[in-house]
Amino acid sequence: MVDLFDYADREPAWVKHWVLEKYLQVLILKIGASGKWSRFLYIDAFAGPWGSQRQDLADTSFGRAIGVMRACQEKLSELGKTLHMEAVFFEANKRRATRLIRYAQENIRLRVYVGSAQSHSTRR
């Protein structure tokens, strides 16, 4: 579980991530419950990770978004609904992109774009 302590000297990021979680959860559940759409695509530019204090990167915007997407997928499944979810992350910094790619390989199906020309795709 992510704690405010994980955001020492990054309190504005905690607020951003809290708002992201609340908004994203409502959005995904409304889309999934409606039955009108079969796919949800989450896009994050400048994905980071920026100043993460945790090995599992749970204190990053993409880490929080992936957690919300998983929880919503479980909730929708309980309701008998299926919503295919994908995530696309962009990061120009190669060092941060490398950490993001490792996270992707371990956690979820997503695409990571490094800079403007390279593309890395992982599937889980």
C-alpha cells in the first residue's frame, strides 16, 4: 500500500495521483458498466518514473493507474462485464524508460515509447 510517507518532498505528486485514482476509477467503471465499449486505452505522456521512493514503483502515476485498472477489471468481472484494457506510456529519458520497461515486463501488457523513434512492446 502506498503511504503519504512515500511522497516525502513530493506531496504535490501524491495529490495528483490521488485525483488520478479517483477520476480513473469512476471513468473505467462507467465505461465498462455501460456495455457500449469493449476496450479502454490509458495513455500517459512523460510517464517517468519521477523520484519514486518504492522498488515496486507504486508511488508513480503509471503504477497507480495500473492498480486502478486491475481493481476495476476485477469489479467489472464480478458484474459480468468484460473491458479489455491497455496502457501506452511515453518517456523521453532512456534511464527512466528502462525502469518503466522492466516494470511493464513484470506487471502488465503495455507499450512504452522511448524518445520519439523507438518503440518497446511487452505483453503479459
